[in-house]
Amino acid sequence: MSAAMASNTSTIYVNLLDEGVVVLRPTQGLQLGEDEYEVLPPTDYDPDDEVWEFPPGSIVRCIREKRDGEIILVARELVSK
């Protein structure tokens, strides 16, 4: 990842499906617009192990949510894939 790209990335959270409880998976997102991010895969991404609501490569709209006293960016809407 280039330095320019790294400076435009943030930690975003993606909902995992089929977990039985709400699980938010942290990953990196490349900021494309004010609230739009491209979901980037972590080095340990395994689509056979985790089913992401928005898989890597998806363009998503994130919203800020308060979780455990911290404001985080959560992917909530697919913009494009």
C-alpha cells in the first residue's frame, strides 16, 4: 500500500453474517468520499471462515456509531461492488 493510500485509510467495521449474534469485524477502508469507503481485506481474510455483509472490494457508506464509549465507522449501505 502506498503512503498516499495509507493516509486515506481508516478502520471501518463490517457486520459478519451467520454468527448468531451481532459481530462487527474491523478492517481497513479506503476513503473515497465524505462517508464512502472501499472495503479492504485484512491479511487473514478467509471468505470460507467469515461471511461479511459487505465483502472486500465493496464500496460502502459508513455511519458513525457509539460502541463501548467509542465512536467507530460502521459500514451500513452498499454503494457499489
